[in-house]
Amino acid sequence: MRKNFRWLHSSIFAFILFVAGALSAQTTQAPLYPNYPSETPATFQPSTFGMDFERREVMIPMRDGVKLHTVILVPHGAKHEGILLTRTPYSANALTMNTPSVHLATSLWGYDNATETIIAGGYIRIVQDIRGKYGSEGDYVMNRPIHGPLNPTPVDESTDTYDTIDWLVKNIPETNGKVGVLGISYDGFLSLMPLIHPHPALKVAVPMNPMVDGWRGDDWFHNGAFREQNMPYIYEQTATRSNDAHWLSSNFDDYDTYMNAGSAGELGKQRKMDQIGFWTKVTGHPAYDSFWSDQAVDRILANEPTTVPTMLVASLWDQEDIYGAIAVYKALEPKNTSNNKLFLVLGPWHHGQEIEDASSLGAINFHSDTGLYFREQILAPFLAHYLKDDAPPMDTAPVTAFETGTNKWERLQAWPSGCANGCTPKPTPLYLQAEGKLAFTAPTKKAAFDEYISDPAKPVPFRARPSQPVGYTPNLSWVRWLVDDQREFSGRTDVLTFTTETLTAPVKISGEPIANLFASTSGSDADWVVKLIDVYPDEVAGQPELGGYQLPVSMDIFRGRYRESLSEPKAIPPNTPLQYKFALPTTNHIFAAGHKIMVQVQSSWFPLYDRNPQTFVPNIFFAQPSDYQKATMRIYHSPTQASFVELPLVTEH
């Protein structure tokens, strides 16, 4: 038996060796199809036939050795031309090939290219991937802070821009050595960074709708309330170098997506966002601590000399970064002693609409293309003055502001100033009154308050449902939510509405309205949303869709735990009237005769902002289901506890 086993074992082993040898011989054979090679060349050289520009792609070295992918577009025949530089986390290839074409204008037409201005000016157009994104080397950090406590490395967006400009002026023979930076949103933030220790060749900067302070009122929070619907942006922007990890939809209505998850922290956990460094920073810093205040760009620039002519561009209905441009203007204006280094443009736009057709926004028609006017009449001569060799004269006003309600541009000396001369915005209380009234006279009736039940299980939507995700493509209505008709909400029992009598004369405001609420909650935390609204007449001739339209003029939210300190949250004593004071976004509006002024007050704005559980918890990101409780909210309007919105009322001398 043992002998037979040995024989069988030897036979099997011999068979294995035979098979292995056969396989080995097979692998060493010549390819089966030597005359049928791949049809893709090892290196493809694209045609340049018919192109009216030259495209160059280079890797520019930074001071730490990291190289940044940079696209250089040089118009044919360019000689001694200025450079327009945009640095971006959104792919330099994508921004320079919005439509692949032999024509430069067609290639550029799209996001973050003021195309008419670039083409008519003959500028050399340059777009660069910031470190850690797309074709660039290095590590990515969201809104990378400047070198200091939050950034121990020797490099930041300021130094990267400096090194880039230094390379460009030395290596592009067609340039005259003058560089301008411009960009929108994140790219607007990147256009502010080179103002810190600027390169001598930097002659002008145009930050448009810039991200400036993510906690006070730009992308991540508004006055402490987390902008929950920006979670997909954080996910896609930071999960991978090339934004190819996509947030997966789960509901047609975003309202359901965020409600089903409960807290923002729980939704982040479900989507495995704890892998993302920036998400852990956001959830770890819910208050305005040094993490946020030390990287607020307006605070940083306030300590820098103002040497580079800068045009800040702001949108009156900016649905993403409505805070930043005005904050930087406030920080820099006191240092602009000669009134020739700082300029401000206020347009009737959504976020970035200044580079698009801007004849209207939602249902509101401006009766002219305000975006084209900006690009041709304001931006083009401004850039030419600083970037052209012959330095053509410039007649740009220190402030150019569009007056909504009358649809006209104003040339002003400062902001806010109300009119070219002879006007002064005067802080004027518009008082909430009993029986839903609103008036410029202080309340006299004894009715002390109005109240409503705020239920976290049924939060007030920030717009009519269904609420599509920010990037929902069939209608892209996200860009116009700040001008949505507010009638959807004025009839809710958890929204208080106060309205003036019909105006017999126009009322103009210029600047920031200030909400002053005397309010109480039966809970121990609360959010307060205040909306200033222009109510149209019941019928509008020629525009029937505007009959009774409730147009938001300025709206914002405030998280009650920060009433005493933005950095140290405190529980609200239940059923205790307290004063809450916070600024609404800047505006330049006329309430026309025949219209009414309305103020709405509510305690949720969902899912744009996360729900306040209305019971005090250390960190709302991680509130538990049991923490979310109904509460009775009271808004007081008695003679001794008068709630009002302070309007920057313009009066002529």
C-alpha cells in the first residue's frame, strides 16, 4: 500500500512539472498578433492649425520645491502685454477649456473668465492649479491659512502667488512685466492672498465674491449656524485631488436627505467624512475661536499696508459669500487715505453673475445686462489703466453701486453714502408692532409679544420644496434662492410676519440693516432668522407674476448661544426676554411708493442651515435625537422691550 502511494505521488508530481513547463513555454512565445498593434500613439501631438492663441502648460517651482501646474494662453501677435492670473482649486485645464476650440474666446467662455475683458484687452491669460489640486504637486488645505499658528510651514497662498508671478515675468517673453490677479469665490480668496507681501510686478487685484470669513458669514457658517447644505461641497472638494469622489444623492428633495440623518455630524458619519481633514476641523470648531478668527482675511489685511490697487466686487444677492467683500472693504477703507487704492462694485447679482448675462435674477428684471455693463464699463478700463504700457486714463468711481428698486447705477465716493453728494444714511428703527404691524414709530400698545411654536421635527424650509441639491442640473435654481418669493413662508404658523401700511413715498436704504430682537424661548438655545422684504402691489402691470411678490432685500440667521460671545457659547435662560443684535447683509434698495415693507421672523431655515435642537448641547454637530425639542418662541414689541430692524435710511439734506 505504501509503495503504491509513492508511485501515485511521483506520477502526480511529474504531471505538475509537465503542466508548469508547458505554461512557461507558452508565456515565452512571441505575441500572437504582432501585426495588429494598438491604434493609440505612444505620444499624441495635437494640431495647432487655425488657433488664434498658443497654449503652454508648465510646472512652476515654488520655494519649497513643489511644482504647480500652470496653463498659459498667449494670443497670437501678443507683444508687451499684461498678464491676468487666476489661481484655482477647480482645474486649470477645465477653466481654460470650457469649450475646446481653436478660438481663445470660445475656450474661455464660462466659469471665472471675464471673457470680453480678457479678449478685448489682449491680455495673456494664465490659470494655475493651487498646490494639492489636479495637476499640481503638494498637499491640499482648504483656504490654506497664511504662515503662522495655523500653518507652521513656510508656504501659503501668498508665497505661492509671489513665486508664480516671479517665474511668469521672467519666462514669458510676450509680457510687459505687469500682472493682475482676479477670481471669483474661492478664486476670489486666492486673489486677496497676494495682497500680503505683494510681488513688485503685481499691479492690480480684482477679488470677486471672495471667501473671507467662513464663520461670520461666508461658506461654512452664518453667525454660528452651520450651512449644512454645503456638506457635498466639502466632501467633493477635499476627498480627492481631482474632485472625482462624488456625493451620492439619496432623495430628490434635499430636505428629506438632511432630516433623515438627524444632525450634520451624523450625516457626516454616514458619508464617512471623518476621513476628511477639513471636516474634522469644522466639526471641532463650532464657535468663533482662534481657528476661525486667525484666518479671517479681513482681519489679516487690516494689518497690511495697502499698496496694490484693488477692486472688490460684491453681489447684493450672493447666495454663497455675501459677507466677504464688504468685510474686506470695511477693513481697508480707513487706510485708503488718498482714495485711489480701494474700489468697490455692488451689483444686483447672484454669486459670480457679474461674468454672465445679468439682465435679471429670478423673477426680477433689471432692464439691462448689468453684468456686461460691469465688464465693459467698469472692469475693462480699470484693468487697462494698470496693465497697459500706455496706461490709458481711468474714470472709475471709488464705489459703483446698483440701486435695486429703480434699476440704476450710482457713482459714489464711499460706502455707504446714499447718493453722490448731499445724502447720509441715518440709522432709523422700523418697529415690530402688535397685530402684525410695522412702523417707524415706537410701539405704544400694551400687547407685549407674539409667539410661535418652533418644532425641529418640522423646520421652516429656506425655499419652497422640493429643495434640490446645490449642483442639481435640470434647473440650477440654487443661484436664485435669495430672491425667492417669501409668500411660501409668510402664511406659516411658525413664522411671524410684520408689515407696514402701503408706502406713499419711496424709502431708500443703503448699508447694513441691523436686527434688534427682544425675544425669549422656552428652551435653552434658539436660532433667529430675520428677513427684510419688499412687498409688491397686488397687481403689477406688464409683469403679472410680480403681483404681491415678497422680494427678500436682506436676510440672515443668528445662533442664540452666541448672543454674549461669538467664541464662548452659553445656554439661554428659558422664558427670559433677551436682546439679540446682528447685522443683515448690505443692501442698496428703494422701496417704491405703492409697495410695503415686511419683516419676517422664524427659528429655522432648513436644510441650508442645520437645525438647532433648542436644548443647549456642547456641540450641535453631535446633537442626539432626544436633544431636539419643541419650544415656544416669543418676539416682544412692548414700549420697554421693543424689537426693531434698524434701517440705514437715506435722507437728502
